[in-house]
Amino acid sequence: MAFGYQVLGFGSGGGPNTYEVQFLVIAGGAAGKNYYGSGGGGAGGYRTVASKNFEVTLGDSYTVTVGAGGPNAPPHTAPHPVNDAARKGADSVFGTITSAGGATGGWYNQNPGLDGGSGGGGGSGGGAQPIWVAGAGGIGNTPPTTSEPSGSQGNDGGKAGNYNCGGGGGAAGAVGSNASPLYSNPSTTGGPGGAGSPSTINGSDVTRGGGGGGGCYPTGCTLGLGGPGGGGNANVAGTVNTGGGGGAAPGDIPAGFPTGAGGSGLVIIRRLTASSTTTSGTPTPDGADTIHTFTGDGTYVA
């Protein structure tokens, strides 16, 4: 004779072993470039899902890496390709999700910005008088991310002015702005960094992933502003734990070509509190959810 109920969970394998989380993974932003007419640093790659729809397995461990911001250059350091790579932001990782570090800007003589999570701003023209050619902005979303689960991770950097001002760094929410006037000799204003993207994953509306402002010379030109969301103005660092790009060098040789470092990244994971008892990262309750914040490397034990 059959009874009208079953008892599950005691040796029957009836309990679920997966649950779904929301995540925000931001890589380190790049430092701005250190030379005449340089471009701002691109923001770190920005990958997120808008709701709890990314599946994890209960009890499994997921690597968390928080990318550092690209370091600024010391005064009077001449530009060099090796330095470009060194000023890139570092990648951030949550399990299988990787956000690419932001890329630094280009510099005088039409050098383009580099490619990264968000691209660096382009460098100013020069060396081809009387025909001035603006350096192009670097390409964002490099390497490209697919539409699932998080879409594009970043945007392109802005173009330089034709002669002496650099473009703004690309950002999570927008491309970097061009220096202005774009086709004029001289240009007078460094391009502002692109705007970052807002997220409410930690319970409040916060914008992160802004691009760095482009530089301009000689001293007295208008320097590019950092993009909303942690991007640094020219010669100012990106804000820590936002992935903001650093600002490019202002002025010329007497100023020493100081640049802003990139802002470090961030990883946030949000889940239903009832899903697990994990205390990974820095856990914070928020209504029916728990938010796990990582500002440094660690492990999320689901």
C-alpha cells in the first residue's frame, strides 16, 4: 500500500546541489601614457549579470583574482613599448569569468592607444608636418567576450587631436572622447575619459569603470577629465576598486611627464542567503541576499 508522501534527502539524493548567483567582475584599469600629447588609460574590463542567473555548484571552490591597476611611470621616463605593456591593468577572475585589464594610451607621433578590456586613448599627431594625423584610440572588449553571460566588457579609446592633445581612455559604459578640436593645429583640450557603468549589486547604485583623461601640452592647455566611475583626470590615478583608468601626462618635459596609475579591480558575488552557508570574501547581508565582496585574491566556496 502506498502512502501519499515521500521523505527526501536522507540517502535519496533529493536535495539540489546547485544555485545561482549574480556577479560583477572588474579588472584593473591602465595607467595613462607618459609623453607629449598622450592618451588616457582605459578602464578594466567590466563583466556582470543583472540578476542571479549564473549557476554554481554547492561546496565547489571558485578562484577569485582581483586585478591590480597599471603602475604610473616615474618622471622623465621616455616612452617605450615595454613600458606600454607594463602600464596595462591586470585581469580579474571569478571561476570561468575573466575580465581583461585596461590598456594604456598612445603618445606623440600618431601612436595609437593599446587594446584591452577598454582601450587606451590615442596619441597626438606629429612628425608629418604640415599634414597632421591623429592617433587612433585603442580597441576595447579585447579579447572579445560573448553576449552570454555578460556581453561586451568595454569600449574603445578616443582619438587624439591632430597635434598636441591625447584622447580619453575607453570605459565600461562609453567610448573615450576625442581631443578637441579634432582636426586643428593646435588642438587645445585633452579628451575626457568615457563614462563607467552603474550597478546595484551591493545594494546601492554605484558607477565604476570610468576611463582616464587625455593629456595636453604645452602647459596651459586644458587637460582631459576622468570619466565618471573612477577614471582619473590627467596626471591623477584611477580610483581603487573601480577599475578606473589613470590620467595621461600633462604638460611637457619640465613637468616630468607624470601620469596617473590605474585603479584596482573588484569582484562581487550576490546570492540568496538560503542557498549556502559560505562566508567567502567579505560577506554582508542585504535583505534576503548575502553579498560577498573581494578587494583582493581569494576563493569563493559555494
